[in-house]
Amino acid sequence: MLSTHNLSLKAGQRQLVRALDWQVGDGECWSVIGRNGAGKSTLLKTLAGLRSPDGGQVAIGGRPLAQWPLAELARQRAFLAQSRSDAFAYSVMETVLSARHPYHDNRYWEGSDDHTIAMQALAAMEVDDLAARDVRTLSGGERQRVAIAAMLAQDTPLLLLDEPANALDLAHQVSVMGLLARLCRQQGKTVVMVGHDLTLAHSVSSHALLLMGDGSWLAGSKEEVMRADLLGAYLGHPIDVIQHGTRSIFIPIETPA
């Protein structure tokens, strides 16, 4: 589904990622993990084609991003940004319907099928009752769920999400992450997401990519990569893992004051 070849990412003169050769298969759910400034958001924007790499290339379906027509690319991948600014008084429904534009070809107005898909996406995020609301009046968590609903309505095989649990309460964090896991497991969609809750990431992900922020990286199955010693090194703080039934719970080890 997604691959990078000798990918290099920089922030100014600082090397964030060096020589990233990475393969993401259909139906896999990846968590991208690293400390602040390690290049996680930069990587996601590059994977989405919103930023040019500083070296190497990104390919979707074996086809370099530069060779994808924009409308066709919009039917292949959807991107959830870490934050957004709503300057205009769009309704929630209009906001979600905008994600259906890649399927309109020469048709300008949305059809009944678009409205049905949009309402299904809003219902999945439990915000269908807000369909007529101005997006500027929503709380942060409500706005995040509307953004995820728009991504669902775009109906792409590849989902790129920068902190999807951002601003969500506990119940919706769990439900959103569970939904993403089911999309991978049941529909064969591919998910690459950034997050900071290691326990939640481990519970839903099949794989993880660790970024050190100095160019180095490590990718593999969650069993191989999400180990206490490796996570502690990449996050800059010792981590302990507690087994609770079938779950792994990750907690920072307290250090003396």
C-alpha cells in the first residue's frame, strides 16, 4: 500500500529522518512514536504529499506520489491534520460532504449517495445530531470527531492521522481507536497514525515506527518494537510495561526528584 525509499526529512539543518526504507502493507495499522520534534508530523505530511521530501521518495501502490493526479490521489489517501482553523461558517454536514468532492468528476453538487455516506460517517463518530451546526460553534472534541467523520466519508484505502485522539474524552478516544483498528481488520484499510498514548497505541496497532529525531528510526511489529527498553531510549524516559490480562500497560518510571 505505502512505501518509502531512502527517505530523508529535515527541519532546517537538523536531520529528522535518514534513509527510511519502509513498507506498509494492506490492512496494517501503524503507530508512529517519538518525542516532540522527532519528525512525526513532518513524516505524515510527506506521506500525504503535502510536503516534499528532502531526499528519496514516497510511493502508494508502488507508484511515486509525484505520478499521482491530485484527484486520483485524493481517492487513495486521506489525511487528518493535528489542528485546523475554521474561518468560514460551514455546517457540520457541509464540512463532511466536502470530503466527497474527489468522487464528483464533472458533477459539482453532491448527490443522495454522498449525503447517505456523510450521515453514516457522522453517526459512526456520534455527531450526526450536530449536522446542522456551524463548525465554529463546536467544542474541540466535537470538531475532532467531525474531522474524523470527513476522513471516513472520503472512503480511501489509506488513512493518515496526526493524533486522532487529540481533544477527545476518554470514551471517544477508546471508540475512535477501536474503529480504526476495525477498519484495518475488517475492511482491509491501512492506517498510519501519530499518538502519544502508548497503551492505546499498543492495543490497536499491528506495527510501530519509532523516530529518534536525529535521523535514526526503527520499524517492525508492535511485539518487536514496542518494548520498554526501546521505547525508553526513543522517548528519552524509562518505561515500564505491566501485563493486565491480554493487555500491555505502559507507564513512565518515576525518577528521584
